[in-house]
Amino acid sequence: MKFTAEDLKTFLKNVVDVMEENKDYLSELDRKIGDGDHGVTMSIGWQAINEKLKEELKTEKDCGKICIIAGRTFLSAVGSSVGPLYATGFLRGAKVFHGKSDLTDEELVDFWVAFIEGVKDRGKAELGDKTMVDTLQPALESLKSQFNQTRDFVAAFSKAVSAGEKGMMSTKDLLSKRGRSSRLGERSLGNQDPGATSAFLILSAFFTTVNSVHTV
């Protein structure tokens, strides 16, 4: 399967759309354990990327540069705790895509490994802390395992998204150990983590994109 710079930009646009569609839902989740602004924060960050897609990125063919601009734009627009996390993910992933306009299955796997490891390194959260890592880590482990077995990125990423969804759902049964919600103690139980949810939406948007490319 060939995944192009235009497909990468389509993925970013798909995330813009899915964050708008789920903005109120994400903020509702966040009101239960945090500031209540996660949906708004994600919307602001991705709308800023959307403006770049209309202007600076409109004719860009270097997938690495697209990721660099996306990461820096998100960080500049958001600046909150989530800003550096996703910025680091995109900047790490950009190294995999540097100078490339067409991407192979192996490069897509390497991108997501670099992206997720970047988020983890910057945030220092671990599995079970009730954060986006509870979505991303299971997805990462599944992606690497499935791709090593099948060498089929679309099939492997499908399994990864399912693993990420299970991880997201598991946050309902976890105590918050990071950020403002950690002050709630047992009151954080029973509530799904908004960061884990938005991370799942990003993975889902990528699968939607890559699946449409695969079926063309």
C-alpha cells in the first residue's frame, strides 16, 4: 500500500473534523475529573492545524515537514499540558518521514512507534495512570506484534485501534494518578479519561484514512 503526503494531510483534516464532532463530549468527560475544557483545547489545537492545511501545507509534499508544522502549530495554539505531548509525537514521527512524499507500510509502523514513544517520553505517564497512555500503549504493542506477524499495515492497525479502544474503556476503572484529576482520589473511578478518549479518536481517524486509501 502506498500512503502519500496528500493522504497524510487528509488524515490531519479527518482529525480536525472528528475533534469538532466530539468537542462537547470530550469537555463533558473532562468536567467530571478535570477543568472541563479538554474538548475546547483539542478543537483549538486542531483548528490551528486546519488553517495550516489551507495555507502553508496546501502544496507541501514532504511528509516530514507536514508533521513538523503540525506539531509546532498544535503546541503554539494550545500550550497546555497536552500541547507538548502531541508536538513531541509529531516531531519524533517527522524523523521517520523526513524527505518522503510516499510512505510504505514499514514507515507507517515506524511513525506510530516514534509518535507514541515520543508522547510517553514527554509525559512520563505509565500504563494504568488514567491518561492517554492507556489508549496509546496497548495500541502500540498490538501494532508491533500484529505487523511482525502479517506485514499488513491496515490489518495490523485495525487490531491496534481495537486494543486502544479497550485501553480507553479501561480508564473508567482506574484511579487518576496524573494532573488535576489525581486530587479526586476514588472519586475519579467510574469516569472515562478525556485524554485517552481524544487519543483514541486520533487513532480512529488514521484508520479511517488509511482504510480508504487501501480500498481505492
